[in-house]
Amino acid sequence: MTGRQLITDAQNTWCPCCGNFTIQHTLKAVLSDMERAGTSLDEVVLVTGIGCHAKMADYLNINSFYAIHGRALPVATGIKLANKKLTVICCVGDGDAYAEGLDHLIFAAKRNIDITVLVHNNRVYGLTTGQYTPTSPLGFRGRSTPAGTAEFPINPLELMLASGATYIARGYTRKMDQLKQLIAGGIGHKGFACIDILQICATFFNMTEYYNAHIYDLPADDKSDFLVACTKAREWDYNSEKPIALGLFYRQVFPTFEDRVVREPVQKPDRKAVISAFLGAQQ
Ligand code: SF4
């Protein structure tokens, strides 16, 4: 199928001004470019977790799999290992990927499996109306923390660097052109790509003004230096008033999991010979 209508007729229930719209239309633009360049969209699979982000599986007209909470990565891993020619993309939430599915995310990065993960990081559980997540800032007041959370947020970029991801970037839903480049780059990268997307949750944690006042773009220089990437990733800790870098932090070429997994042909035993040997041993 070519030139397909990529937005489905499903009723869209995202709140007005939700950053998920930007991610949906950016991904649609990337897919359209891929199709124009000769990729069959029948060979693209989208896997989602659970959360507001996950409705992407209903709203984009490509092969998709709605996994359970935090389990998008194991499903995506199975799909990629079953058919490594497929382009596998995961849309996951920050609660979904950095809490419930954290171990799966770390292992997928560690393996360097060729999957592109888009983390819709709105820093709040939006679908369940406003609980804190691993990336909510200290003092975040939500349904589960009315007096403010007493926890510091994790830094997902540092986590991905330490885990072995080979393409690590941060995007923002108010910078669509840059986000498109980052997503296209992640899909084009052969290896595990994690793009942490600062996604506006218009209803429960609208950080638009804060982000707009703090963001700047990383230069398009060499991204293969691990220590430089670590320093840049640590510049903003998802909590402070420091500048927030956007763009590609790290890219490295490394063999992928699916290319390293050795599939030995299964040798079926000769049943008669096994039985004869067994009976002979009994006599
Ligand atoms: Fe978007 Fe937040 Fe509404 Fe969910 S609750 S649809 S993340 S604005």
C-alpha cells in the first residue's frame, strides 16, 4: 500500500493543546518521508505501552500492537527478533518506560537492539489524572502527592548512556522540525535509539513557559564522545533552573543484538536411534 491515509478515523480523545498531537503529526511526517523514499509502511510496526501516549496505536494507520503497561519493549524485541527486516518503533510514556518498564528499557539499551523508542515525557501520569512519575520535579504536587513529592527526578539521558543505548536525543513538542529530524535520525540509526521528548501535558503539568525560557539547541558536531555526552546530559537534571539542551547527545556504531544472536538450526534427534540406544543400555 502506498500514499496511505496515515491518520485514522478513530475519535481522538487527547485534550486540546496536548503535546501528543505534535508527536503524532511528526511521526506521520517521518513515515510519509520514508514511504516516499521507498520504504513500504507495511514493514513498519508501532508498539505502545499504556497511557495517553498509547492511543497513538489507534490514531496512526500502521501495523500496531497495544502492549500492557511498561511492556512495550519486550513485545518490540520479540517482533524485531522474529523479523529483523521490520522497522520497529515504540511510543511509551515516562511512567510507562521509566517506572513500570524500567528494567525492559535498560535491557533493550544494553542489548543495542535496533528499535526506536519515543518517550512521551510529560512528567506526569496524565491518563490517571495527575500522579507523579520518575521525571516529575522535586515538590511536584499531584493527586498522589498533594503536599509535593519528596523525591528528586531521574535523568533518563544519563540512564540511557549508562545502559548502552547508541542513539540518545532530547526533543520538545514545541519544536516540531527538530523533533522530526531526531525521530528520522533514530529510525535511520542501526541500534537502540532513545528520544526523550519533553511533551506538554496541557491539563496536568503544563511546562510550556518554563521550557520555552530554558531551552537551547545543541550544535551539530561529533556525537561519538561518551564523556562529552555524559557532561551534556548532566547539565540539566530535570529539576533545576539550568539551561535545557535539545538535540542529539550521543550516537555510536555498535553491533546490534539481532545481528549477534546466533540461530543454530534445531537438530531433531533420531527417536528410533535414541530408543534403541536406551534399550541396549538396559540389557
Ligand atoms: Fe495530553 Fe495530558 Fe490530556 Fe493526557 S491528560 S491527553 S497527556 S493533555
